[in-house]
Amino acid sequence: MKREDLTFQTGFRVSVGNDRSQGAVMVLAKGGREGGPDNRHRGADQWLLVISGTGAAVINGHKVPLRAGSMVLIERGDTHEIRNTGRGLLKTVSVYVPPAYKPDGNELSAGKK
């Protein structure tokens, strides 16, 4: 078993995981954004859950509104960007299947551990 009490500080941070899946926390400040038209996970699906705040996900050019309780599946290969469109912090938790990042936050190559 692996466990962590999550903290929500601005930025992206890999949390707990194993060889099959991985969790991460991302907090975007007002007006902040992560990703873009070239951002994609070639080897992992990403489940993004909004904990608090409002924003938008742009997935394969389609804009999807985000708010607390929103859950979005970003499939492997989908281009995507997450934007904070609200007045406060946008706090999210993501699960990657299989893992998409090394513990230091650098992205893994598709199919690598």
C-alpha cells in the first residue's frame, strides 16, 4: 500500500504510484495554464479531477469547462491544455494509466518505466 496526504501548492507534482498507475497534483494560479497544442501523453491515459476552482480543458482543439467535481478523461495521444479561468486557484488531481512521469516530474517516453 502507498499513501500520501495531498498538499495543494502552485505547480505540478507527482504523488504516489506503482508500475501500473500514478497520481499527481496540479495547482494553477489565476490566469495560469499548462500544456498546449503540442502537449500529449503518448503512453498514458490521464484522468483529471477538479478539486476546486474553475477553468477549461482544451482537448484536441475542443474546449471543455471545468469546475469542482468535473472529471475528464484525456486519452493517450490527445493534445491538451488546462487553463485557470477563475478568480482563485484551480486545484486538480490526475491519475495516469500507465505512469506518465518520473518521480522528478519529467515525462516518461511512451511505454517506459
